[in-house]
Amino acid sequence: MTKRLLTIGHSYVVAANRRLAHEMALAGSDTWHVTAVAPRQYRGDLRRITVEPIAGEADDLRTAPVRLDRVPHLMWYGQLKTVLDRQWDVVHCWEEPYVVAGAQIARATPRGARLVVATFQNIDKRYPWPLSAFERQTMKRADGWIAFGRTVHDTLSCREPYAGKPSRVLSPGVDVERFHPDAAARRAMLDRLGWSASDRVVGFLGRFVPQKGIALLLSALGSTNTPWRAAFVGGGPMEGELRAFAEKHRGRVHIETTARHDEVPGWLNAMTILCAPSQASPRWREQFGRMLIEAMACGVPILASDTGEIPHVIGDAGVVVPERDVQRWTAEIDRLLSDDALRRDLSERGLERARSRFAWPVVAREHLAFFEAIAAGDAT
């Protein structure tokens, strides 16, 4: 008998994120009917996004209006009861348990359905009211939860209200057809930048904010002995510092603040190495970094900090260094840029890891296996 799965999350407005629903529908075509719910529009970091299409989408896509999307913690869905007012075996909520939308979905989930929530939170935070009330309400209703990373599970599994509920460590996925080694894309991007094919490019992809280690990376680059160029792709309040660094190293630094997600594979392929120098604070540490698995899928070696979820994502497919050790960062940038054999080895390890652990079909099957166990009442 076919089971019915409803999966809902604001991130589904982006087609690249809704691949989870699409791939679950393909992988479970004989046993699951998958319905995905996405916002009709959502205010992203850089622009308002209208729900993006997926060619030949296998899941049954429904859209709903969202309100207060300027404030992610307070965003909520309109017409949610209409969407959920059917028979479901499992409702999968890709909203944090402590936000309004998570509690709203928990309240609206029909009594006979099993509810599974997902979280990226890898710090043991005690939320103020009303967020603490939302978290208690959501987790009281939940039949299981997904930890997007080992550090998430380690942080929450012994803490009420998560302790004792079935859980799994799962991950987001990567499209290994879009993200793959592409020599032509590399040449095209380097030509666009006016750089040569022999140039060694140190890359950064993400938010230009202090916790991402921008200052450390600039300091390390300024001290390296190996010739380099640098590409910073993203946006944020530290753009001014990057512009000043680019002016000091004129012709060697490119700052890209308008890249669309469909352009990211080209940027990654242009990089000789990707740097992720994140630095933890009492209120923040790096969660699951999608740019890491996208870089691995493109065969780009990674140099990253030993903070948060980063070491668990990279495994043996990159070089992990102390997050605040500028001398080590400088030395490792020199070593990676000058050692072709090391880069080839890390590239091969990254490709294998991306394809075997993080490709969307693999991630979708792992989600369905957990939902099967939850529906059968035998998950742990």
C-alpha cells in the first residue's frame, strides 16, 4: 500500500533545495506518494524569490503564501490547514522547531500522521519566550527528528525535549550532475576574470561576515610565499575590507557579489582550492556548509577550520587546520598551491565522498528509510 508523505519548508522555494522532495518521489515511487509544499514567494537574502520550477518534477508540488518572511523566526504559512487537511502517513517539517512556522506545522499536523522535524542547530541554546514555547510545542508533537550533522545530534540528543525521541543524522544533498569537474567552465571563468589557466586561485564562497574568518584568510594570503590569485564570491558587511585588500593587491583579487546559484559551479571550477576559515563564538559555530559538498562534487580541494560541522562534512577529503592559527593557515595555503599531487589526491577523495554520501539520490533514500521506520513505529 502506498504511503503518503508531505514535506514542507520555506527553503523549497529554491529548486536546488526541493531536489530532496523530487528525489524522494523518484526513489520511493513504488511505496510513497510525495507532496512538497513551498512558499509561492519568499524574501531571500538578496531578492524576493518566486517558487522555482524543476523540469519533470516527480513530487506533487503545492504552494502557499507566507507572512512575515522578513523575520525568519516569525514567518508563518497562510492556508496551511487547507494543505494539511488530508490523510498523511508522515509530515516532514523542514523548519526549525523553535520558529513560528515549525510550531504552526506541528499544530496543524493531523492526529493520525507521524511528524518528523529537522534542525541545523548545533549550539545548546536556551531560547527566550516565545521561541522556547514554540520549541517545546513542536517537539512534544514530533515523533522523530533529523539532525543535519553530527554536531547537531551530539548537542541535542541528550537535551529535553529531544532526548528519547527517534533521530537520525542526515544531510542536505548536492546535484552531482550540475556540480562536477568542468575544465571548460574553468577556462571560461578565468577568461572572464582576465586570468590565465596556470594561475592558482584561492577561493571563498559564502557570507562576508566576521564569523566566516574573512580577516584570518586575508592575513594568511598576505603572508604566503606562493603566487596566488583570490576570488571571493558572496556578499555581506565585510565587503569594504575585501575591497581594500583588493586595492592593495591590484589585479590579483576578484570580488563577486551578484553571483546566482546557477553560476556557482563555474566559480567553484575556477578555484584551485576553496577556503572555509570559519571561527566559532559562544553564540555561533559553523553548521552544515553546502559549499563544502558542492566544492567536493566539483573536485576542488578544501582547506577549512576545525570548527563546528566542517570536519565531519569534509572527512578525509580536505585539510583541516586550527581555526585561529594564522601561521598554519599560511603554511597550508602555500603547501596546497604548490603540491599538485596532494591536490589531485584530495580532489579524488572529494569526488568519491560527494557521490557516495551527499548526492541527492543517496540523501533521499536515507530520508525515506527513516520515514519508513517512523511510520512503522520501530525507529530508534
